Amino acid sequence: MAVESMPPVLDSLGEPRAEARVGPADARAYELATGEYVQIEDLQGCQVSDFLAFHRGRSGVGLSTTVTRALVDGLYPVPGQCFYDGEGNALLELVEDTVGRHDTFGIACNRETYEALGYPDHVNCTDNFNRELAAFGYAPRRFWEPVNFFYNTKIGPDGRWLPPKPRSRRAPSTWRGTCWPWPNPGRSATFSRHAST
């Protein structure tokens, strides 16, 4: 998919209400009002961002990657399409995507994954999500199903996941010796809370 070069959407909106840099192996939870925008940016290249979203007043109803794939007729939304909740309601609208590639199949990394690789007690997205979402009343889960922004998932002819070739200018040594995320530094995905939520 070709990615067009355009002025970023957020440049036309003025100063942000809040700005946060989420460090490696960390998470942040925040509320988004109708009409507000969120931009997730890969500042250094070869990064990935696991992302969840929920309805504030409807406990447990949140972003569903399965329903989203079905309703956008694709692996992930493109600008102008939405991310949907498990009941088929639009949750977030993707308004800009300078990457053009994201994963909606994988689960958030978890303690079990790292233990199997020989890294017991390794910091992981699942524990981070459980910690951050507890303040919003969510019980811990063993598995979370996020959108993995910037993750370069490839599927082989046999239907199995393939480790991708690095696509970023910066190619550090990462898990399995490949750089799974692929955008160049500064690429981003921007979306807004859908008016119907």
C-alpha cells in the first residue's frame, strides 16, 4: 500500500491537550472525548505500539480486531474507516496513517511468551495493560487482543506467521533476530473518537 505524503492532520488542530511519551515496555491509559484526536508516532523507527480502546460507560465493551477486520473488509482500517467494538459499533475513526501497515491478529506479549523464550519475569504488554486498566475497573486478563500499530505481520503460504525483513532504517537486534515493526522514524497513525460513541 502506498503512503501519501501530506501535512499531518494534527498540525491543523493547534496545540495538543496532552502529550505523553510512552517508554519502551510501558503503557499509559487515558480518556478521549468525542472529537478529540490521538496520534501514535514511531519516534525512532523499528518500534511497535499495542493499543486498546474501550467505551467508558460500558464496562468490557471495547475494540475488537476480529469485528474490525470483518467490517472494513481488510486486515486493518485505512483512513476514513473505523475500528469497531465487539458489538459492531464504530469506536475510533482512522483519519491519517503514514505507515499503512499494522497487525490485528496477534495478542499482546505476555509473561508466558517470555518464559518460553527463557526470560522469566520479563516486562510485557499484558501485565502493563492489566496495571493501567485496573484504575478503570478492568480485571486482569491472561490475553489482550490489541491493534499492534507499526507491526509488520507476514503470513506464509501455509498460513503460518513469518518473521519479516526489517523495513526501518534503524535495524537493531530484536526478538528472533529481526525487526518486526517496519516504519521509518516519524511515521504515525492518527485517529479520533467516533461521534457515535
